[in-house]
Amino acid sequence: MRLGSKIMWCLVALVCSAVFSSGQSIDTGNCCLAVDTSLACAIGNFQYPKYTPSIIFASSMLLGHSESYVVDCWANQSDWRWVVGWTGIVPPLYGSEQTLGSHVDDGNHPAPRGIRARRYFVGRGSRHWPAFDDFAVLIYNYINPTDSTIRGLYAGVVVDFDLGTAPTSNVGRTDPSRRFTYMQPSSGNQNPTVGVRLLYPRTAANNSLVDHALYLYPPGQPSELTKMRFLNGTIRLENSTRPYDYSIFVSAGPFDFQPRDSSIWVVYGLVGGADSATARIHSDSAQSWCDREMVRIEEKRLLEFVQARVARLRILQNPSVSRNVWIRYSIPGPSKAKLVIYNSLGQIVEVLLDGEVKAGVYEKVILKDLDAGVYFISLQCAGRTITGKLVIVE
């Protein structure tokens, strides 16, 4: 019965299993998180404790503001497509193991279109901090490249943990003060206790269990309306009502997403422990880690903003391959700005920006496929023109 009832999840689960063997993983000491490199918004596999089989059956990141705009891969084909593949990185966090992928919504929703999501998987663990070896951190950075404010946006994750030998006997609870929802193998067995904690921002829209009998197995579920109601907290089940098969849903918002490359950050901790008490303690360690690192992010952004008194242009990952280019630029004050890609003949390839922009530091990802060759990117603002050379290799 279980195999048949989870048919919608099977493809996602098979993909996650394949990814785990691909080597894209983070090892914190006591747990291991494998990155899903195939489904653009699935999390991957999570081992707790390490060297045991993965306890994630399937997962998804979700972003939405209404029934007509929920971008996800929850029990369905992914609504996200790759812009930049996975790679080891250093920023934005210092001294951590990280991998990064960047995606853009597929444009098959009425509006908005073009929101980008950059995803970081981070682990500190025993290699650096022995107290931080029972959790991994997921950081999502959403960017609005459109010219419009997007209001009432929610971001969330859903994770189907299967614990023990009989996942239909799992139970779960929520610690609202910690924004932490966790699951256990059964009412008589707490080992392991594994859950998801919202680390940033500090206000949750929803911490909930997902009862699969209601919201996964019936035909037509989960509908776009169901997904949105979980995102905004209209549907909420903090504690399990019986031993059964559940997922965990955690979300934040609503956010008013400002136009022209503004960004928002949402951070989650995947946390484990031998019982609920230790899992709570480990989730507090994850919160401590996040608080310190997010301060560093904000300080870095503030420094860049101060430096933005002078127009600057930087091309990241250069030389690069097509669809693997980031541009970071700063605007010293409210100004009409133009950002253009030219080929080696001086012909315009794409206009990335043309309009009024507030002071700040912005980033763009080149979405257009570029043939191998030499290109020039020009930023015109505040009476200055800055040009950078971009090399695309095969």
C-alpha cells in the first residue's frame, strides 16, 4: 500500500538516490547532506547519523504568493530550471564547506516571471567546530530581476523524512519558540529525532507536519491551492494526530520583494539528535551559527553599499561557459543606468538593464546563451561608463 500511495514521489526519490553517489555532499561529522543536482529545487539525501541510509524520501523548495504562482517540485515536475550548475564556493560565508546552484522559475506561471534562487548547502561540523556537527544548513537567496514589486511572497521547504523500519508509524511535534518541527520513528522510539528549523528570518509563516492521507495521496493533491495554504500557514498541523506517514513543512514570509535585483534570504537547518531533547539543543547550535554568519552577510552588504558611492562593475566566473556568468555592479545614487552586452564587433547582444535605479549593489545572471568568444559588458550610470571584458569558452 505504501509503495502505491507514494507513486508521485518515486521519481524524485530515485533522482535523490542517484545524486547521493555523485559525490556532491557535505559531511559535518555526524551527518551528511547530499545535494540534488538533477531536480533544481529538491534538497537531496540526508544521513543521520552518518553512514546510515538516507532518511529523506523526497523534498522540495517552494516559492509563491498565490494559487497562480507557486514554484516548486513537490510531487511533480520541477518548476525551476538551472542557470548555474553546482560548484564549490567561498562566499557568502567564511570557512564553511559549501556548494551552490542557481535557478530561475520556468516562466510557465502567469506572473511574476524570472525570479532567481541561489541555493547554498553549508556544513561546519567537527572539522572546524565540534559543537556544530549534528546539522547542515540550507541558505536560499532569492533575487527579483523584474521592474515590479512582488508583494506577499512566501518561501518554504517540504521534506519527507522516513524514519525507522516502518515509516507509516512515524510521529512528529513542533517547538514553536524554536520554529522547529521534528519527527521520530515512533511514539516509543525517539532515535533518531530529525527535523527542520527556520533559522532566518526569526518569524515563521508555518511550522507544520503534512499528513499524506490528506495532502499527498488523494488524486489532485497537492494542488497549487494546497501548496499556497501550507506556505502562508492556513493549513497547519503542529503535532501528529496518530502514528503515520508525514512530511515536514517550514516556511517564512510574507515578503514584499522590491524590484531591480533586490534579494531576500531564507535559512533552514536540517537537524538531528538521539532524542527530542538533544535535537532541540543541536537546533540551538544551528541558530547560534546562523546568527553569527548572517550578521557577517549583512555587514558585507553594508560595506558594499558604502563602497557603492563609486560606480563599479565586476564580472564573476570569468572566463566562463554559457549561462554561467554573474555580474555585480554598484550604483552610487539614484540614477538612470544601462547595462549592455556587446560582442567583439561592437554589436549589442543583450540589454540587461535600462532605466532608473536606486543606489545600491546589485547582481545579475546572464540568462542568454552566448557562443564562445569575447564580449564586453558596459555599465553606464552617473555620468560614467565602465566596461569589462567577458570571455566565453567552449
